[in-house]
Amino acid sequence: MKIIDCEQRSEAWNIARLGIPTASCFDKIYTPGGKASASWKRYAYHLIAERLLQRAVSTYTSPAMEQGVIVEADAAAWYELTEDVETSKIGFITTDDGKIGASPDRLVGEIGLLEIKCPQPAAQVEYLLTGKLDRTHYPQLQGQLYVSERAWVDVVAWSDELPSTVIRVERDEKYIAGLAEQLIDFNREVDRVMGMIRTVAPKAGEDPVAKQTLRAALRASLEVMP
């Protein structure tokens, strides 16, 4: 694991994440049920665009995600008090090769992570009654554990109106092995397409014919993605 010292959602953070798959989008590569996702190609296009433009390409931020950012400090303080632990902020982490990343909300001790969610009221009631988290978060959480090499992640389901709760998610080695395999295949495909583009791009410059060749190479490389 490599730690990149930066503030989350800062310019440095955007640069660190540029063009690589990150845990919040792992569901676009590997489903909660442990299968290859049908959304992987669209996500590949997104990362290829970032690499070509050399800048972050904006994505949709849900109201729940925005609320999570707003209440993060309060939720983390509540968690520390409730669980009698200390947490520390983390910017961005990657695998040793720097090709896969994640941004957990906090580190907990030497082996844990903290992730803060702000569910809708019905989902909050479900979490309180069942003590189980919505499976849709599984790729992100297991992905964070894979990248960070940690043992568990505590999810704070935070609500301003209902009681908040903590749900612990342990490492699922079988799921992580499948996820890691899919991530490697995904990156290999993105790198292959970028390699095809790079063979033509340096020749483009201001030459209209060369630019047309580059566009044709880009189209061809995307079309042969499986």
C-alpha cells in the first residue's frame, strides 16, 4: 500500500486519482454478487478520457454523498466516542504499483477503516433493525480493504433524525480475490487501448491528416474492447 498525503477532494487528490480505478466505482467493474459488471466498458471510457485530457472528468455526486461530506467530522467524532477509539484522516491510498486506489474516510488503529454513510430514513431503519448493510456497498468496502491491506471497515450509518449505528464489515478473501483479478484485467485493457493511441498521438501535432489518423485509431481501439 502507498499513502498519498493530500486533502480529499482537493486538486492534489484529483491528480492522484487521475485515470485509475478507485473503490467508489469498483461496482462498475465487479458486482456485489461477485461477477464481472456490464458497466465496465463505460467506466473504462471515463478513465481513458481522463488520461487523454490529463484532468479529472466530473461524475454525478448524489445528495447522500454530499451529505456525507458535510457531516463527516461530526460522524467521526461520534464514532470515536461511541467505540472508544481514535481515527486519523487519510488522503488517498493505492496499491504498490499505483494502478488501483481508494479514499477511506478514516483509518482506525492499525487494522481498521472508517466509512461514513448517510442513508435515506427507510434504509437507516433497516440498518438499525437488521444490523446489516446494503449489499450495494460491498465492492467499495471490500475494495478499500483490498487496497489498504486492512482487516475490517466500520461503517457509520449516520442520521440527523434517527439513531446512528455502526456496522462492521470484515474482509471477504474470496470476494477480494475475484475483485483483484477483475481489476487487473480491467487495467490491462485500458492500458492496451492507451498504448494503441500513443503510437499515433505523437505524430498528430497540427497535421489535420495525422489528427484524423489519431481519431480513427481511437475509434478502432475502443471498438475491439471485448
